[in-house]
Amino acid sequence: MGYGLTSKMLVNLVDGCVQAKNVAPGSTLWTLDGDRTVRTTVVNVRAVKARAAVEVVTDHMTFTASPDLLLATPDGWVRAAGTAGETIAWTHARKLCRERLTMRPGYEFGYFVGATCADGTVGRNYVSLVVNEEGFASRYAAALTACTGLPARLEAVSRPSGYLGRDLPGFRVRVVSSYLADAMRHYAGGDAHHMRQRFPRVVLRDIDTFQGFLDGYIEGDGCTVKSGLGRVIVSANVPFLTELATIIGARFTPSKRRLVSQLYVSDRWADRNTFAPERHPLDPPECSWIQVHEVRPRPALGAKPFTFYSYRLAPYPTFLVNGHLVRACR
């Protein structure tokens, strides 16, 4: 085992952050496997004294470690002393202990995603829908619970109407879950704003999921045509409508006179055989990449050397230092 962290650096245990010197055999640590957070167990702890350390300055913090501690970069593991200017793997440490949902694909999942894309709001740690129709809100709440397991209920609210100049009664469904909010932003291309969101290709998993998406999206941003043979989607997000038109094999021409455009969805769109299933992960990625801005040498002062703590782990040899993915030299 190589050198590791100085005694006061924070290590992400499953039970919370502790200083490196307080990690003991049997402790369970968070780490990353690809873009997912997983758990690993400390088998052995070793303390080694040395007189040289480095301070690694990243986008989120500065931590002190052995020059030989390895950090994960897109090109592989790099010694901490040589990571200046590199991009390294990181996850949000405050989100490690949150509840991770089991997303269930199917019609309800598609309906939830479609209705949220059309009329929903995705906040930092919540997802909500506020509409006038109680039936729409009830169907949304039922779909949300069916595909995530989260309890969802209706609340009576009032909504201001600029056209009428007064408040109108409405219904709200709101669930607090940063995991679900991150998932929705991931599905919509990282930005859930209605004008900037991209088509959520996660709903192309199968025909039932996609049909649920169409029903949910059209209930929020569409209507049935008078002939009763199809529906119309109304939106100002032209790239979104263009991609959707290709999937259902429909002709789409953006409006040049109005801010919003219309896309006709025939009830027989599936007969065109333009739908092609795609497999996309339902879980949002929990790993991202951040920048190392500087690596500063830090020699020991006086006669007292640094004490570095390193760990032997199983089944994964890596662990997180306040969200930064590291491992000791072999």
C-alpha cells in the first residue's frame, strides 16, 4: 500500500464524513463504479510518516495528501503531484446519503416524463406539476408513484391568470427528491427548462413507454383535433418537436408567423413503423468531472512529519475524499 491522506482530511463513509485518522477496519466507504456510487469495505488501515505532502486545489476544495496518492482522470490514474491542470472524477458529497429510487419503465414512467416535460417544474431537489384539471393531476400523481415508489398527493392551490386578471383554482402535485430531479434533468439533456430541454430519448425504451410519454405530453401541451383521429402538440421548442416528428414519422414545418409551432400526431402513427426502440439508462449519472487548478508542495514544518493514512479495500480498491475519487499506490 502506498501513502494516502493526512489525518484530518475527510473521507466519505456510508454513515457520514470522518477524518482519515478515524477510519477503522470494517468501515464502509462510498466510491464510484463508472458513473454510479457503490460501497466498499475497509480491510486494513496503515499509517506511514513522511515529510512531504501536496495540496490539491480543485473546483470544490483543497485537500492535503501524499504526492503518490492516485486520482482518477479520463486517461487513467495520475499521481496527485502531477494532476495540475488535469480533469478528475468527482461526485457531490452531500448527495451520497440520499435515497436512490428504483425507476420502473413502462407506460406510467413515460406518462410522468411526458407530463413533466410539458407542464412540470424541476427544481433543485423537487419535481412538481400545477394544472387546472383535477383529473390530469390525479393521473400524474398515480403515474409518478407507480414508476418511482414515491408517495404523491394532490393539493388544492390557486393560480394567477394574466388573461382574466384574477386567481383560478388549480391542483398541485409536488414530491421532494433530489434524485428524481437529477434524473429529469438528465433525461432532458441537463436543462429541464421547457424552451431548452431536449427530447428525452429514455422514453424510447419500448412502445408502451413511448405511448405513455405521448399521452402525458399531449395532455399538458396539446389537444384532440375535431375529427377525433389525432391530436395536436403546441410548443415553441422547435428542436424538440422536430425530433419527435421523426420518431412518429410525421411531417413538421415550424411556424414562421407565430412563436409557437404545431405538430399533428395521428392516432395511427404506429402503423408507419418508424418507431425504433433504444436502450438508455434510467438512473442519473452520479459522477462528473472537475478541474484541478493547482498542486502546491507542502513540506513538513519543524521536526514533526506528516502522518498519511492508506486503506486496503474490498471489493473496490477506491474511495472518496469529500467526493473526489482516489486510490492508494499499489
